[in-house]
Amino acid sequence: MRQINMPLSSFPTLETASLRLREIVPADTEAVFRVFADQDVTRYYDLESFNTLDQARSHIGRQATRYQRGELIRWGISQKANDVLIGSVGVAIYPSNAQGGLGYELARPYWRLGIMSEALRIVIRFSFRTLNLNRLQALVMPGNEASARLLAKLGFTEEGLLREYAFFKGRYQDLLCYSLLQREWQA
């Protein structure tokens, strides 16, 4: 059985050529609100669009608590030039199976610029090299073609449809499961 490396002693900051992935802090409340208040961003998300700053504060607090428990790492995505949050990417940790569940969103003005692809590449690397996960998976709502294409581009395999797998937005939702194994990523 694979030993995963979570929890970590301090929150890891990851950097690419143009991005900084860092801890989301209370000072980011307005930026988080702007992202999650956009109905186009939350269209395929498992929560409703935010209406208040308190919703953003609560969201940040829940993520911090889950990090402290060793259940989740959720990075805020910012461009190095200004360090303003434009989205986030995270991995929910399932240690008993050395698995992680990917989740991500990006503010609409930054769509189709390669930002999420760049962010996910470094998060995938961190998940397999640092956390020592065996498997990453992402659940995608049918119709979210942009997310499906992105995962395929990153080497994920579509495993199939999980019928009425989760309840959100007032009903049971079908979700497509995509996965990437450490050995596939290494190849």
C-alpha cells in the first residue's frame, strides 16, 4: 500500500512561468466572491453562485479547515504580475486509497488562455511526486465540454458516466469520471 504525504508542515506554494498557486486567505474574499458570483463559472459547479461576501468568507474558511485536517489542498490561482486571485484548483485527499479528486474553476475573462492547463500540470505533478498519490480523478457534468477537453489533453481517461451520482442544484446529477494514474503520468 502506498504511503501518501499528507498533511504537510506548511501550505505549499507552487509556481509556473507565469502563475503562482498559493494559499487562499481572508484577504482574498472579494476576489473569491467575484469568481463564484458569476453564473457562467458555477454553471457546472456543485454549488450555487454566491450572492454575498459572507458566502465567500465561509467558502475560504471551509477550505482552510479541510486543509488543516489533511483532507484538501486548494490553491488560489494568480498571475505572477499582480497576485490577484483569478480562480482556484484543488485536490481532495483520500488517503486509504492514495487517491485525489481534482476540482477547479477560473474567472471568465481568463478562459481559453491556457491558464488552467498550466495550473493543472503543476498540481498533477505535485499530487504524484510530493503527495505520492496513485490516482487522480475529476468528475465532470455532461455538457462541460471545455473541462472534458482539458482533462483529455492532460492525459486523463474517461472512465464512464456515474448516473445520478451527486445531489446539488436541487436534483441528482449525472457525472462523467476521468482519471489519471501515477504510472500513466510518469510514462
